[in-house]
Amino acid sequence: MAIKQLTVFVENSRGRLAEITGLLAAHDINMRALSIADTQDYGILRLIVNDTEKAMRVLREKDMLVQITDIVGLKVPDRPGGLSGALTVLDQAEINLEYLYAFFTNVDDSAVVALRVEDNAAAEKVLRDAGYSMI
């Protein structure tokens, strides 16, 4: 089952991230995970929140460019090589990984990784077949 992720295109300027996170907080939207990649002029903010549709509405009302993307939430063993094994499974199945980021959780000695792949269903199947769990 895919996780809904918000992708927000953000001007790379002082205070902009604080503005976005403050806006979400003011509307009682809880951020569960985030990643930001930047260039000199703009950033790409990726967010997993408790209410994706509401967050998208709130951000768009402020004229921000926002889209929703389906990603895979994967539990990997929280030990050296835990992620490497899962990535090897994807590679052997010839599933392209576009990006990933991890976030903390206290779930049964596992780390959680958000994966953006070309085919979520195929990725989930090969990972489950290899013994991995999704969130």
C-alpha cells in the first residue's frame, strides 16, 4: 500500500522553510517525515504528514506548487547492511530507485525508509517476497 507524500517546490530563501512548517502547524497538520534537497535558487521539500489532502489545500492557498506522489514505506532491519539488502533486491529485480529518505520510528528494531521507485506495486511484491515488510 502506497504512502501519500507531498512534494513542495520552495524558493531557496531565508525563512521559507520556517514559514511552511509554521503554516502546517497552525492548521494542526503533523509532519511525520521530511526531506529537502536544494539548489542555489529553489528546493524540493518532500513531506509525509497526517492529513495529506488538507496540507495540500493549505499550501496551495498560499500559491505554493504542491503535488502528491505515491511512495513505498519500507521497514528494514536497524543494523549495518539493513538497507543494502533491500536495495539489492530492487536492483536484482531491475526496479529503478529514484530517491529515498529515512525517518525514525520505534517499531520492532526496524528503520523506516521512504522509497520512490518507478513501479510501487512491483517493488512492494519483490520486497515482500524477500521477507521485507511495508508500512
